[in-house]
Amino acid sequence: MAEIGHFINNTKVAGTSGRQQPVFNPATGASETQVALASVEEVGQVVAAAKAAWPEWSKTPALRRARVLDKFKSILWERADELAEAISREHGKTHDDALGEVTRGLEVVEFATAAPTFLKGEFSENVGTGVDTHMIRQSLGVVAGITPFNFPAMVPMWMFPVAIACGNTFILKPSERDPSASILLGEWLAEAGLPEGVFNVVQGDKVAVDALLDHPDVKAVSFVGSTPIAQYIHQTGTANGKRVQALGGAKNHMVIMPDADLDMAAGALMGAAYGSAGERCMAISVAVPVTDAVADALVEKLIPKIEALKIGPAADRSSDMGPLVTRQHLEKVTGYIDKGESEGAKVVVDGRGFRMDRQGYEDGYYIGGTLIDNVTPDMTIWKDEIFGPVLSMVRRDSYQDAVDLIHDHSYANGVSVFTRDGDVARNFSQDIEVGMVGVNVPIPVPMAFYSFGGWKASLFGDHHMHGMEGVRFYTRMKTTTTRWPTGMRTDPEFVMPTLG
Ligand code: NAD
């Protein structure tokens, strides 16, 4: 069986730990490859390679670093299909959705090519008589990114383009469920002219993650994944003296006000709840119609659309939705629907009955789109992140009830409101305690030149990802104060210098 190994010093390297695990094709349920799981020693080798590359890379002119990324961007455009196919093969998402992921990642590369501009410092002359001060942003050293299965190309690209544009060297620890994209990214960066050791991939599980968190030469860790692990990464990494940004799970609500265009809202809900089989941290998983009349009308509009969802493998380019990522995840999502039903919610459209009858795909991890009405805040299916094509509906009587519901949730990644009332829209975007807000936009993912991140249990740390927040995370400030001999006093000065 072919093994996906590591990528160190611009070379593919086989694992030596003797530990590996199978990688499945969720569309068929078959496994043709396995992924190496790194040992502590292998992580040490990767860190050593990245550390050796840092002194030269950090002093390489920012414009030259940006040009390598510019070349990499061109390669990504040309080979987007190839990368999308690799993503779909191990993740299961449709080809067009995988292409969308590649494009959103590529936009961060595009942002990072502006490094010479965003790394410009500040200078003040005569902060005191004959004294000047300047501030620069310098790289940290070796930084690591630990990423989830659901965006095997985009989430790494939220991190490494900005990190390496700023002069750091980078180690990616991708999800062990879909590791192939990381190797393609490494090969294409090398082809674009990135020096050895600047971008490296180490495959693995908790052993590799803990080795990165414990290694004194890793200066910062970026993490995206589930909340319990995000919290663990943040606690362990910061206790070890590292900078950490750790993005966690989500439960994103969409409020539909009585004055909203319900056809528009229903269409938006379909894409936001069922796109990528709901395996998006910005998926809408809770619809919050204000008033029963809005809820009833919305249910009527949604039922035929959900029943018409075309579920199939990425190989069929007309599929709307692919399978879930693993059999265990399929069982978990199915279990949540069972739980919702037993807790008294109404399963209006039931995806549990879906059977894939296409030859060769019978064992894939497919489930149909599901709509559950009359969900209440005491139910597990409202509290937990399900991460599948399951839309819960929590009915509310007023705008304020809807806002209170959202504020009661522990997650605060994304949220949206559908309304034609400017006052409601403005109050909502000002008052809602959630990191990313949409007004008549169901999935308000900020563009690459803004920054991505939620609040509360959806993000641990101080910095959001990419955009200027990414630059701040991956650099440290240095101020230099200068006086030249003609301005020097010869007598010693024992009091705090002030301008006087
Ligand atoms: P996950 O937390 O299981 O895994 C994420 C990474 O952590 C992987 O690289 C994995 O190998 C590693 N990991 C897993 N268990 C670990 C442990 N015990 N110790 C150390 N490392 C460990 O997440 P996932 O299932 O791959 O991804 C789905 C989750 O990611 C969802 O909760 C989703 O909301 C979240 N997510 C969040 C965002 C965001 O921006 N907030 C974006 C994408 C995904």
C-alpha cells in the first residue's frame, strides 16, 4: 500500500517511526494509501531543518520572498484542478467546492505577496533633540501550523503564506485524514523557488502535535480544529512560552426576520447548511426564524429543496453534496439525529434513510440532507457542533429572543441576519457577540486581506488569521532609538530622559 510521508528540505521523506494509519476515500469507503505518523525524533529532524533555514530566509529581502510566493500562486492557478482532485479523493467534497477552497487559499497567497508593503515599519525623527526612533517587524523563527480535515489546502494557506512572507520558516502538521494536499503544496513551493527547509510537512497524530508543542525551537503555533483540542493546544503551547492562535468549533445561527425575502433566505440556507455536507466551520447549522409564520413558510420552501439535493461522489461533477469524511463521523452525525428525535425535536426531512445505489459507491459514507424543526436550547443537538448536513430550526418570537439565543451559545464563530430593515441590520452587526457577521450573507468569511476568527469558545488566543492580524501574529516588533555623536552629551545623565 502506498504511503504518504513527510516533506523536509524540499524532499519527500518516508516515515521511520513504524507507525501509520489508513487514509480512506469517503466516496467509496476504500483505502488505497496510508499516512506515516511521525515520532518525536522525526519531529525533531523537521524542526532542525526549519531552524537551519531561518537565518538566511529571514534576511532574504521581503520582495524576493514575495516573488517566490507570486510564482507559487501562478502554479496554484494552473494546477487548481489537480489539487482539487486530491482534496476530493480524501475529503469527499465535490470538485467545484474543492476548487472554491483552493481559490480562497490562493487569495491568502495573493495577500502575502504584498509583504514588502505590510512589513514597512515606522520612523520618527527628533523624538528628542538629535534622537530618532524607528520600528520594524521581524520574524519569530520556526513556526508550526496544525490543521483540520475539512479544508486540507485552504486552512494551511491561511497560515504559511503569511508566515513565510514575514520571514519565518514553517512546519505543517496536516490532518491525518486527508494528508495528500500538503505534499502537493510543498512540491509546488519548491518548484516556485522556495529554499530548502522554509516549508516542511510532518504527518502525524497527537505524538507529532505534542512534540511540536514541547519543542523549544518552535516559537509559535497556529491551530484550527475542534474546540477541546484548540483549548489544549492553547494551554500547552502558551505554558511552554509560545505564541498560540487556536481556532475551534462553531455553531452558526442565521436569523430570518419577518421582512426578509424568504426565497433568498431559503436559497442561502441550502448552500450554507448543506454545502460540503455541512463540514464547514462557517456552515449555518441553526436557522432562527422570527415568528412561527416565518418558520412555517421557510419549512415549506426548504423541504423540496432538501429532498432534491443531488448526493454523489466528486467524480460526478453534477453532485451538490458528497459523503462525510469517515465512517465514524457518519455514525456520529446519525447519532445526533437520533438524539434530537429522542429529545422531542421533529425530524422534517430525514437523511438517515439515504442509500447510495451507484455501483462502486455503495460503501461510501453518504447521508441525506436533514432538517430538524422545533429544536430547543436545552437539546444536545443545539448545544453541540454536529458538523454534518443537519439544519436545526429554533423558532423565536422576537428579534431580541433570537439575539439572546445566540448569546447563550458557547461558540461564537459566524452568524447572519436576513432582513430588509436597516435598523435591525445595523443593531445586529453592532451588538451581536460573534466574530464574523453577515447581513443577508449566509457565510460571512472575510476575504484574505481581512482576518478570520471567532469569539468565545471558537478562538483561543489574541490574533485572528491572515490579513494584518496574521502579520502581527507572525512578527515581533523592535524599536531602535538612535543618536549620532554630534548630538551626544558628554556628562552622565542619572534621571529618566524626558523632552523637558
Ligand atoms: P480535530 O480537532 O479532530 O483535529 C485538528 C488537528 O488536531 C488535526 O491535525 C489532528 O491531527 C490534531 N489532533 C486531533 N486530536 C488531537 C489530540 N488529542 N492532541 C493533539 N492533536 C490532536 O478537528 P477535525 O475533526 O480535523 O476538524 C473539524 C473541526 O475543526 C470542527 O470542530 C470545525 O468547526 C473545526 N474548524 C474550525 C475552523 C475555524 O476557523 N474556527 C475552521 C475549520 C475547522
